[in-house]
Amino acid sequence: MNDDRLDVPRTSSGAGLRLAAIGWVLYWAGRAPHAGQWDSFDYLKQIVTHRLSELGFGRPVFLGYNIALWEATKKALRLQPLQVETVAVAATVALGGLGVLLLHRVASRLFGLRAAVFASLALLLSPVYAVYSGYVMTEVPMLAALLAAAVVVLEGERRPDPLREVAAGLLFGLAVGIREHSAVWAGAYVWLLAIRRDGARARIRSVATFGAAAAAAALAPVAALYAADPARFAARMRTWLAAIPTGPAQVPRNIQASLLYLFAVAPAAWIALAGAAVVRFANRTKPAAHDLPHPAWGIVCGLVIPVVSLWRDADVQIHPRYLLIALPASVLMCAAFYARWFPSRRAATVWALVHLACVAAAAVPIRIFRQAQFERKAYVEELRRTIPGDALLIAGGYSAVLDYYRVVGGRPGWRILWSGWEWSRDNVRASIAEALARGEPVYVCDGPNEWLNFELERLELHQILQAWSTERVAPGLTRVR
């Protein structure tokens, strides 16, 4: 399809840069006081020790750039190990703001400047995106890499450009190295390349070039890991696959959770779109024309497939961040339809007010969540003062946090009895008995929200501890005698 309308200059960096700058200030001011999530502390520990994650293929790109940044910053500023948290959060904040700018570039090429401002503002003020732009997690860096690949594709000419397609493919492969789930965006790039190329032969050539570069960038670290230690690679994959809760019984709840969180990651965009639809159909107004070829395929590849891919993973029920993979397509689609259905001058004001109202409403639970993080950090710091030497810690939801402090925070004598994947009633009983037999102190940690999501394990632990006496030695800390 030869549609030269896509070649009309549509980009303006001014609005995108201003919104990105607001994002950098907003995300840094609202960053997590404590890295807060289980995986975050694993990542921080792996950054300092230069080890790959046990998740998937080890997320080599995410850990690799953070390791390089940490080592450079540590030497330049003479930082202490626990300051790795600030450095890694700063990197995520920077990529969060960059994502806003990149989405503005993508939207301006696809839909024009008006819709681009709507879309980038929606991303900027997405409550979940804002929260995770202040975390040490993979979702926001993954989106930045994916959007950068889309910018490379869209900024080029309509004729095939092997260098540009290789560059886009490499960025896509790097996104897979940040977080494996980004592979579900592959169809979106096939669609982008198809609408940017004229003729079947040019499209096939562009997709093949992009695909080869993407596969090389994504699989090279995997091949290197396998070649270095095949047995260790196989063990890592078994651990990861066994930990993903799947099953037909979970699918209905996964579908409900995914749809709920899809709304939660961009609530204002969906609400504004619904309002624009009411205005359009009530007034029987004719929507403005659009010049985007095959938009339905864009929705399927960029929105439907990423959401459906989560329906076999029960973790989607407790992690709204999983739906960030569908956030760019959500705000792009909502902004494009909104700009067509509500073309009056009031549209921008209404869009902005709805987003500000949703951010204000989300500020209440976010504030409560942040307060819980402050309490967790204070609790862990108190544990460091109370238990300076050897000890076996039964840590519940603090397992990753305390192991991070063991490795990075100068507590090599701590041993962590992990909850989660490694929990076993028999192993717990045996570990406590062995520690007490050799005179090693044993503590049960009961800090703020300590056993949230591990209630059954706490019940088992209560039954196990009936064989010994216990003593409360500090707030949230019990010693087993």
C-alpha cells in the first residue's frame, strides 16, 4: 500500500522534551524510599556481585548496564555498597522520562502532534508507570528499549533501509535481554514495518532483516550462557519454569486480573476515551479522518497479544506491573480515538484534567504504600543493629531484603531461611534444629507485612515452633530457644 501521508512531517521535540522533563522530576521526587519489591533486592545484590538473575535467561542486558553504571559511579564518587540502590533507581528514573519522549515520537509519526501530546501525557501520568519508574525493576527499561526500536523504524524513509532495520532489531533484542516478556511485541514490529514499506518484497526483506538482528541480539547471551555451563543453564531454566504458576484453573482469574490491571495502568485514558465516545454518539458527530493503514492489526499486535500472553501466568493476579507491557499500545489507541472523536479545542483541557484527577486519586494508595516501604526500611535497619553477628533468620516476605543486606550490607554471618520457591516444612524444621544444636541464634522476623502472601508458610512455621520455646526480644523479632 503506497500511502505518502505517513511521510508528512509530524514530529516536534519541544512538547515531548517538556513532558519528559516533567517525568524526570516527578519520578525522582516520587521514587521508592526502599527498593520495595522482592525482585528489586535480588537485582541490587546481583549488580554488586556481578551475577545473573535466576529468572529466565538471567536478564543479562538489564544487569549488564546496571553493573557498568554502578562500577563507574562507585569509582568516580567513592560510593558505599548500599548506595547501589540510589544509582540503580536513578537509571530507572532516567529511562522512565526517556520513555515519555520516545512515545511522543512514535505517536507523532503515527497520529500527528495532537494525539502525540495526549498519548505522552497519558504515559507520563500513568500511576503504575510512575511508581515503577522509581523502582529497580525491568518493566520501565524494557519499554524504553521497545519504544526506541519503534522510533528507529518510524523515523526512516519508506524504502527498505538495512542499517536502520538492523538497529531497530538490535534494540528489540536488547529489550528481550532486559525482560524476556518483551518478545510478545514481535508482531507489533511486523505491523510497523508493513505499514512503512511499499510492496510485498520490501516488507518481507525489512521484516527478515529486523528479525535476524533481533534474534541475534536476544539469543547471543543465551547461547553464551549455555556454552559456558550447559548444566547450570538447564538448572536455571527448570527453576524459572517451575516457579511460574500456570494451569487451566487459573485462567478465568488471570483474565479478570489482566483486564482490571489493564484499566489500572492507564485509567484516565480509558475514562476519557469512554467520555469521548459518549459525546460522539450522543451528538452523532462524524469522527475526523485518519490515515493510518490497517489500525486493527496494530491493536491486535500491540495490545491484544501482549494481554492474552499473560492469561497462563497466575502471577498476573498480584502484579499490576505485568500489564505495563500493554501500556504504550493502550495510551496510543486511546489518544488516537480521543483526538478523532473529540476534536474540539476543549479536548486537551478535558484530557489533562481527567489524568490529573486520576493521579490525585491514585496518590492516596501510593502514599500508603510508600509509608509501608518506610516502615520496612526502618525495620531492616533495626535488625542490622540488633543482630550484628551470626544468625539464622526466618524471613518470610523479607527474605530477599535481608539476603541483600547479608551480601551488600556487611552481614556475612546471616543465613536466610527463604520463603517462596525454596520453602519446605521438613527443611525448615531441620535447619532450625541444626542451628540450635551448634549454638547459632535463630530468629523469626515479624516486621510490617512480613508474611503477606506467605500466610500458609507462617501457619506451618507456627506449628513447627511448638517444639521449642520462643522469646520476644524486640518489636517484630522473636528468638527461638
